[in-house]
Amino acid sequence: MCGIAGFINTKQIGFKSICSKMVNTLHHRGPDYSSVWVNEDSGVALGHSRLSILDLSSAGHQPMKSSCGRYIITFNGEIYNHLQLRKDVILSGYQYLWTGHSDTETLLSAISIWGIKKALQKSVGMFALALWDIKEKKIILARDRIGEKPIYYGWQGNAFLFGSELKALKVHPEFQNIINRDSLCLLLRHNTISSPYSIYQGISKLSPGSILTLKLGKRDVEVEDYWSMKEIVESALKNPFKGTEQEALTDLESILSKSVSDQMISDVPLGAFLSGGIDSSTIVSLMQSQSSKKIKTFSIGFNEKGYDEARYAKEVANHLNTEHTELYISSSEALDVIPQLPLMFDEPFSDSSQIPTYLVSKLAKKSVDVSLSGDGGDELFGGYNRHFWVKSIWNKTKDLPLFVRRLIIYAITSLSPTTWNQFFQMSSAVFPSKYRVTQAGDKMYKLANVIAAENPNAMYQNLVSHWSNPDSIVLNSREPNTILSNASIMPNLFDVEQRMMFLDTVTYLSDDILTKVDRASMFVSLETRVPMLDHRVVELAWRLPLSMKIKNGQGKWILRQLLQKHVPKKLTDRPKMGFGVPIDSWLRGPLRDWAELLLDPSRLSQEGFFNSKAVREKWDEHISGKRDWQHHLWDVLMFQAWLEKNK
């Protein structure tokens, strides 16, 4: 795993010095080696900071030149099938002069033979790359299919800039540092800034599965897909899996095991995150079944009730006989992370599970350089509660008169979330564990929001939104269009559950979860890999019928069947908990003074980004305990903290 950066600017001098400064900001992504390549005649500079994972020798250093002399590449990521690709290159008869055994060199040879699009279609991996074509004088940027690795780009003055993180772009002398207020609306709605937008005007994120081309002397970029989630879904609908449940289970186990095996290849120590849930337990089970040594597993715990999964992870680790490390984190240790978040995430990001994600990454880094995770299972196999109860709610409420719906909403919201929490806690003693509800108050208020929606798509929008009208909170802004507001990018999916799973994959997964994991892990120079997101697993998952994912009101049915071959059901059969921290109580307690300073009305008015009255109303209601506005407030606070560090 590495950091990449560079630019095109025919009017700039000091290319090497500027590019070196850009790369130096990415030292955490690649602390083992850094270098730059420049061609001042063409006005091109490419930089690379390396975290050595495969081929630890100097033969793996970048930027790397192809043996044919046509291409220079700076590459961040891993190509898991690079050994097979290298065989294909050799069998093709192409005379490539090998200097090492890195996956970057393999990819470069594949590009030399087949061109960038076909080479990427043949590749299995996660990556972001920049490729300079010396012959045609054009820069090419590309990103992996699902969006595990980031790349930002855009024109600033006379320079076209690109890099793994915004901090690399910001040190370029042409960078203009103008905040995009419209993008800020997306943060308030989704707690992340959705692709292709960024917090800065003129800077974009390259969308997953895309190739961008810019020819020297031109300002307009060309972007094309080499892989499309929409096309994969549409193809799956035309060619569904027709076998039995047992045959589906066999195929899934085969493909997922192959993905795990491929992603365990490393020249440095490797382990896995383990929460004790379905997804991470499945990945660790498949790892341990293919290893003669104990797999190193890592989890963190919290003493706060309702936020601790470490005890479940320990039970799974004991059963699988992994080499398990757990660390219980105090509130003060978790709070100490908060001042680092603006630097860690580089643009405002307000999914509060960023804190435990960083802490478990920091823990793992003490023992390994690579860690596998179970991310992706919820999106592919129907693991979120909304995937199976939104349809049920819609079917029960769609024919109700409007005044009846309003009465139901009033009945729910007349009680505070805290009161609902207390009610469900008292009732939990009489319900089986699988029916017990965590964070019940928040979910009841979400239910009220869902009931108010006019159709299932609006239900989904309400469920994934924090501020429902963010452009009324962000001054002088207009919320930009995203895939959620553009029906033309949606495949024609009949089932409500499938529509939500698709949207979760192309929005929440790539923009939130994968962003969180990449920035938190790379901040401590830890490479993370996600076997569930091997595109072959994704493609099989979409071919499987919905009935093999959601059954009897429970999601991830087929994953559960696979896991039960390795881990007893009783160890993982419990309500979904999530990976959170008690931001709600922290804001009323140890974070109150910090938040008061950032949300001071005069400060908000002077800075001029937010409707200070609306923000303060939320703050006052939260502090009093009348309402739980932790998510809304954390969105604003993470921007305010970022702004303070980036003035």
C-alpha cells in the first residue's frame, strides 16, 4: 500500500521539489521509500511513497518505467492475481525484461501488451494509479472497481493535480483552497462527501471502476468505465443463479475461499480484524482453514454497555484457535483520537466509527503490516436491518390515510429517544436475544421518518440522511445531485431490498466505509484488504436469488450457512451491533466544552458556513436530553474541527 501524487503543469519550474513536497505529505501511506519522476519538457511529475508488501527489494520501487520504455507508473494497491497475470504475459510471447517480482511490474507489463482498459479488466485487486504515456503524451488515472483506494484530481490554475489524499494537492503552489459549500451539504446529509465531489472547488474524486485520460495541452478530461456495478447487476438479472441452495453455498465458499487465499499473499506479517460478527468471523474462518499457522486477529472493546463486541470476538477467536489480541479502550483514550481526525481524514468526515476503526488499526499495526477485514458482507448479502424491514413497513403503511400516518409519527416522537431506550431495556428481559433492540430510541425516530416517506426510494433517502434539508443549514449552497437523485444511473430492480443493497454498495460502502477504513489504517501505515469485495464474489452475490440472502426476516442467510460450517451458530447469532462509540453521551459530558467552542453562535456567524440558529437549536435540545442529535451535531463538529485545522 502506498501514496501517489503528481501534476501536469507546463508553466511551472521546480518540478522535482514541488512533487517531493506532495509525496512527503503521504509519508504515513508509504514510510519505506519515496521517489519522484519528472519530465520538465512535457511538464509532468509523478511521485510515490512506498509501503513495501510484495517484493521488498529496490526492484519494487516506484515510479516505475516499463521495459518497453513507453509508460511510467505510480501505483497504490495490490493486484492479487499478479502471478497468473505474469504467466499470461509470458505465454503471450511478449518479450518483457523482468527486474523483480512485484505486482506493479506485472501490471505494467500487462498494460504494455493489452492497454490500460483490458489490463485492468484482467486484474483482481484494489488500487489507484497514475500512468504517463510517453508516446501519446497523456496522463491516465484509474481506480479499482468498488473504490477501496482513493484518488483525487482536478485543475487548479494552470496545473492538473492528482493524489491519494487532498493534503498532497494542497502543497502545490497552484492550489486555490476554495471550499465547496455544495459539497458541505452532502456531508450534512450522509456524514461523508459523496463521489465525485470533494470539499474543494475544482477537485473531484475519481469514481470506482473508472479510467480518466487527459492529453497534454488539453483541459478537458475523458472518463470511461472499465467495470460498472449497474452493468453487473443488469447482467445478473438476465443470468440468475439457477442451482440449489447447496450448490450456491458450494460456489460461494469456493469463490470466497479463493479470494481469501489470494489476499493472504504477502512478504510481510499479516492478520485480520475480528469483531465476532458474521462477516469478519467468516473471513477469519476461511483464513484459518487455509493456514498451518495461527492467524493473528485483533479486536478492541469498550466498557460502555451496548458498544462492546470484544467479548464476542474473543469467543470466536478461541473456537478458531487464532492468535488473538484484544485491547479495552477507555473513554479518555478514545477521546484522545478526536484532535487527529481532521489530519487523518483530510476532508470533513463524520462517521463516528472512524474512532474505533483507527484504534483497532493502531493495535494491529503493532504486530502486522497487512490486515484483512469483513467489510462488504452487509451490502452484498442483505445485512442491514433496512434491507428487510423497509419493505414490510411500506406494505403496511402505503395505504394508510395521511392523517393516520401523522398520528403514528406523533405517537413515536412524543417520547424522547432516551425514553424509548428505557422502555426497550425494561422489555428486553421477556424477549429472546435475537429480538432485542440496541439504540432503540434512534431506531424509533428513524421509523417515524420512514413512515413519512411517499415511496420506498424516499424511505431509503430518509434512512441514510442526517439533516433532511442540508442546503437550508449551509449558507449560500445548493445540494448537488448524486446517484440517489439520479434515477437514470439505477438498474431496473423490482425488489425494494435489491434497490437498497445496490445503493448501499455504490454510495455508503465506497464513500463511507471504505473511506473510513483506508484513511484510518493508512494513518498508521497498515494495509487493509477486503476479500468480500473481490469482483468475482460481488458478481456471484448479485446472481444469487434474494431468497438466499434474506430469509425469515433475517439477512445474510447464505453467509450464515457458510460460517456455521466453521463456527457454532450460538457464537454469532445476535442482533447487529455496529462499530460505534457513545458520541451522544460524550457530547453531554467530556466533549461538551470542546463542542461549545466550535458551535459558539458568534463563531458560526463569523465563519459564515452554517445557519447558526438551526445548529444551536439542535445543540440545546441535545444537551438538555430532550432529543438525541448526535449524528447531526457530529457532522457540523467534524467540519468545524477540520476548518480550524485548515484555515
